[in-house]
Amino acid sequence: MLRRAEELQAIGDLSGARLFYERLALSGHKQAALALARSYDAAWLRRNGVVGVPGDAQRAAYWYERAATLAEAPAKP
């Protein structure tokens, strides 16, 4: 699913990519949570030449925090 999200993002389908990233992030995937945060980060969108997609600072902050929390979680046995 992560690969599919990255493929969608690469062809400019950010809304489709967000759906995959969110599903993965909600299941505990830290890389997907970080990618989802970036997809809402206005500065990241500008740096990567994404136009026509508004950033959302509140959602970006939430998913950055979630990604950091997932990164700190101990590995499951």
C-alpha cells in the first residue's frame, strides 16, 4: 500500500495518496504518517512544486506528532 501511495503522489494524485497514507498511518506505520504529514505541510508542498493543493497546518502538525510518537514506540516482539 505504501508503494501505491508513493506512485499516486508521483503522478500528482495527492488526494488519492493521502487515502493510502492515512490508512497505513492509522494502523501504526510511521513512514506513512510522516508522508501524510508532509502532504499537508504547505512549505513541503511549495518546495516540491505541488500546486493547486492547499496545505493544512493543523493536520500537518497532528500527523508529524503522530509520526514522532510512532517512531518512539518500542518494537513489537
